[in-house]
Amino acid sequence: MRVTSIVIPTFNGLTLLKDCVASIRSHTSVPFEIIVVDNGSKDGTLEYCYRERLKLVSIPVNRGFPAACNYGLHIATGNALMLLNNDTVVTPNWLDNLLRCLYSSEDIGMVGPVTNYASGKQQIQEPFTNIADMAAKYNNVDTSLWQETERLVGICLLFKRELLDKVGFMDERFSPGHFEDDDLCYRARLAGYRLLITGDCFIFHHGSASFSKKGQEAVQGLLMQNRQKFIDKWGVDPHSFI
């Protein structure tokens, strides 16, 4: 039986996390497990996870997004692995459609949905109205909407366990976050895998919920710093893939 492990890093985002988990439980018809990785929250996240009987990794301090993802992946039991932002709301048929795309070919290693808020090709072009309208429009099986891409944004990454075995975990040099998803995608492509945007899967994304707390100037500084780390590592500008 195929099981998808859904790893959700979080930091003082209890309200968002509750909505995310509730949407997964409401709209997922295939076997899954939820793994919450908490980065030292002080807002009742741990108590909520215990109460809801969620699989939990509790880190006493904020180690950042890449490290949190790795903690979750280390205890994941699924054949398919997902990294999901806590500020997302999933929709009917979301995981069925993503899995259909992922397993449609052996050389597809990673897929991601379209959304209302993302950098690059995954952001829908039409004005967002509401979650129900967008899901009704996009979440109907249509393989003609699948699109090969050079990068997928880290708000929702679904990949095969064999990809993780071949390319390894998130690179924590990019902590607390930004460009670690570009790095994982680049390594996947170097290993011979294709990446696809699953155009028949829409999920809602609030957008930069954690990093917006730091202030725009700090975020821009982190973006510049981690972009340079990517260039130093690979000799390629990640902006060329957007």
C-alpha cells in the first residue's frame, strides 16, 4: 500500500497549522501520515499536536525550515514524501492528482501544484476569488495541464522516496530558509529526474507567513545571502530557473 508522509514544519503558527491539518483530513482520500516538526513554538502548538494525535518532532529552538524538513523526513515512513508549508490549505482531490502525476513515469521525481501565491510558473495567472472556486476549476483530472519545469517552489513538494535516497536531504546551509528548495530541485535534475507542475491541482497559500514576521529588509537580505550561497555551490544563478 502506498502511503504519503506529509511533513509540515511550523514556528508559532498554530492558527495556520490547524487550518492546514483540518484541510488535509477533510480532502485526502488516499493513505497518509502527518508529521509536524515544531521549531520551538510558544503558542500551544505542542499541546495541539498531542491532542490531535499527530506525529510530532519538537525542536527546542528555531532551527529553520531546511533542518525542520530533514527532521521530519528522517522519521517519515511513506513511499511518497511531501514537504508542505503550514500556511497552506489543501483542496478536494489534491493528493490524488499530485500522486497521479508523480507516478505517471519512472523518470518523474518531484511534482508540485499550482497556487495563488508563489514565485515562478506555479502561480495562477487569473485573479484569485476563493478557495472553493479555484479548486472547482483546477482540480479536475487533466493531464494536458501537466508542465515540465526546472524548479518547484517549496510550499508543496511531493517526491518519491528513491529521489531522497539518491540526492539526499535538504541542505541546511540555506537555513533559516530560501533557495533550499531550488537546491533540492537542482540536485534532482542532476540525478536525471524530471520535475512537473501538476496543473490539475490547486492549493491555497497564505504566503510568507513565517518570514514576513522578520520584516521586509531582513527578508531581502536573507534572499540575497542565500542566492549567493547557491551560486557559490553550483556556479549557476537560481534566478535563471524562474
